[in-house]
Amino acid sequence: MRNNIEMDLSKEDILKMIVQHLGVFPLTSLGAIREVIRSSLKQRGFIRGVTEHLSAATIPYNRKITEEDIRLINDCIYDLLYSRVITPGINDDNQDLPWIRVSDKEKLKNICI
């Protein structure tokens, strides 16, 4: 859980980001999708350099994406796979995961309406 000044992402928030990415890039990879969400979190200030003061020591570190967000991203990706909105593979050289393509543009348009 994030600290009290930050808001948790919902599964719907993540799904919207994925759908927006797929609308622009219907041939993509799972890594690209995860990076889009990671970048969005950085822009929102959820992932950033943090300085923590413990006793007399100051410890700088980079806050990372939470385990909860990673699980939600994976849930959304698998939901899209199971509902056949996306399909593994983009071409003859990249036929399997992590490469994906939008297989049903109509279903994609109807998500998050």
C-alpha cells in the first residue's frame, strides 16, 4: 500500500492505460505495456526518488512499482487474452508471448466505456 498522500491505482485505471496503448500500438509487447504503466506512475509521482530520514542517517532510494500494481497489470493482460481481445504473436518471427496483437478491435473499443 502506498503512503497516505498517494492514491492506489485501480484495475480499471490500469485497464484504461492498456487499452489506450493498444489503440495506438495494436502490435506490441507485454514489456511495452508494462513500461507505459510504469511511465504513467512516474509522471503522476507514484514512482520517484525518495529520501528517508532514519535517526541520524539519510537514505535515498527509488520507489518502485508496487507488487499490487504488478498483479493488477498482469490480471488486466490475462483478462484481455482470455476474452480474445489480444492474441500472442505479431508476425512470423515473433509468434508467441511476450509479443501480442489486438485481435478484436471492436471488443477493444467497448472496454472501459
